[in-house]
Amino acid sequence: MAIKGKQIIEVPERTSLTGEEYIPFQDRSINGRIKSSLLKGLKGDKGDRGEQGFPGSKGDKGEKGEPGINGKDGTTPVITANATISNTSGSPAVKVTKTGNHESPSFLFEFSGLKGEPGKQGTQGIPGVKGDKGEPGTNGKDGKTPAIEATATIANTTGAPSVKVTKSEKADSTSFSFAFSGLKGERGEQGAQGLKGDKGDIGTQGVPGKDGAKGEKGDKGDSGIMSSVLIEGATPTQSISPNKFYKFGSVTTLTITFSPETPNVLNEYMFQFTSGETATVLNMPDSVKWIGDHTIEPNKTYQVSIVNNLAVIGGAS
């Protein structure tokens, strides 16, 4: 029977139908009722999928299964690796190559493009500020022009050419001694003996000649003392003769050529010059070879000796 004055939610809930219940309905503007037994067997359209339900509770742990069959004993692989880097620029990349087998694999890493592109040259820096002029130094003592002498000896020896330079100094003079050795060539091998010639006939003895007239008196010979020649100028060009000592002053450039040698005597070419604030430029024939260092420095006086195209030089401040 109907219960008046209560909403449906306030009446007791029924969990199953008997088929005798009446259910009200509304079809557009028509109201009516339908018996619940008529609803049995009617299948409606498939409804939308409902929201996923909450996860179920974790099930009980299953029983332990039987142990599996033992696997084969594994081997520890011997792994090798190598790497190369090419001298290239661009996009960095690496190529990996695997060789060998599972017991001894080998890996090759080939890197490229790791080199950066050359950077642009930076702009030139701003020139620094010119420094202040230094204070003038104190004047040095007046120097004395030294008297410079030179002597030379040549040993009659063979071997590697060499020269020993000995410098002797006194208060107002300086002397140099040049001792040459090893300038003599090695003795050549003896030639084969020539064939003995036939004995010539004995000639008849000639009549003794008369004494000749007394010859004229010859010219007076040199004194044997080495002469000294003074040459002036800052850039002289001079042909020098053997066995004379040439003295030049302070020169910026000095060009030397050689006069012909004197036969059958030792020919030594000697000269002296002063290198000023700027080192002197010395020019001599290409045939001249230097013994030892021949660097010319400023503010020094030098003496040069040439024998058989071998030159030595010595200088003093």
C-alpha cells in the first residue's frame, strides 16, 4: 500500500523484486504505472563504461615452486677497448665498432670533429706610452789610444789547422801573438823509382875560362822591418799588400782586397780597425776562411791576420 507523506528514500529498501510491484513512469506528457514483472527480460542499450574501480587488495603469497635446473657455468669475458682521435674539426662524432665474440669482445671508438675551428685573430693592442728619457750618465774618464802590436809564428807541422792567440796588456799598450800550427800539408806518398838511364860518354875537359869582370853593386835590400800604413776614412776600400801592417781608424764599413803575393816567402796580410758605436761591417774575398769566431762588436779595436787564405781576428775594448 502507499505510504503518504514520505519520500521514496525514507521508506524501507527492498533488495529483490517479486514481480507484483508497480513502478510509476512518465512518457512525455502521459503519466502511468507499470508492473515490475513486465520489466524482466528487457535488455537496454549498452551503457557507458564506468570509472575504473579501486585496486583490489594484494593476494596471498603463492607457494614456492620447485627449483629450476642449474645453468652452465659462465665465463668472465676478456674485454678490450681502443680509441682514435682524428685531427679534424666540425660536428663532434664517434664511431663504435665491436669485434670478437662474447668471450673476448673488442671495442674501437673512433672520434672525429673534436678539434675546434681556429679563432679569429685578436685586434692589435694599443701602443704603450713612451717612457721618460733617462738621466744622462756621468762622463767617463778620457781614454788613451793604446799602442797595439801584433806578431805571428807558423809551426812547421801538419794536422788540423789551428791558431793560438795570446794577448799581453800594459798600461798604455796591447800586443797580440798569433801562433799558427797544422798549416803544412801531409807528405805525399813516394813515387815509383824511375828506370836507370844509360851511362853517357865522358866528354873532353874544356879549357878553364878567364875570370869575368866584377859585376855592379846591387840595390840595397829591405831592412827586414815590417812597415806600417795609415789609412783614413769611415768607409774605406783598400787593396793591401803582404807583410805590411795597415792601420784604419774608426770605420762603419771596411772592404779589403789582396795584392799579389811575393814569391818564395811567407805572405801575411795584416790590418787593424776600430768598430765604433755601430759594429763595423767587414767585407773580404769569399776565398778567405775564418778560424774560430769572427763576430765584430761595437766599441772595440780589432786586428786581423790572413795566411794562406786562413784568417784570425782578435779584439779589445
